[in-house]
Amino acid sequence: MSSKIKKGDGNYPRLRKWGFLAEVVMKIAIFGGSFDPIHKGHLEIIKKATKIADKVIVIPNYLNPLKNSFSAPAELRLKWLKNHRW
């Protein structure tokens, strides 16, 4: 038999208990891409992911596997992602 105990506002994280055993349950979304450049479609996916997941991890790739080069250097694309306010 399991009972869920919600911590805080219930969005992060959840604690499940089974007798003396317990586990923390977290929804994690992982979104990867070259983000070359970052555009509204990327931002919309990240925005929606933040609404359904407890944590969103955005992983920029160095180079899109379907391309031979990139428009913006990897360091700049990483800076764009770090400086954006979700």
C-alpha cells in the first residue's frame, strides 16, 4: 500500500512511502539540440516542459549531426541558453 506525501506546493519533489521505505519521485525532462540559433520553437518546448516536469535539463550539442558546420560558435550558443530567462 502506498501513500503520497506532498512537500511544499506539491510540485517538487514528491515523497512515496511504503512502511519504513520511502523514495523521492521527480519528473525530469531532458531536451537536447544544437540551438543554432535558438528560436521560438525551442523556447516553447522548454516552456511547456517546465510546466510538466520538476526539473528541465537543456543539453546543447556542439554540432547538429545533419549539418557539416554551425552558424554560431558553441560557446555563444551555450551563453544564449544560460542567459535566457525561462
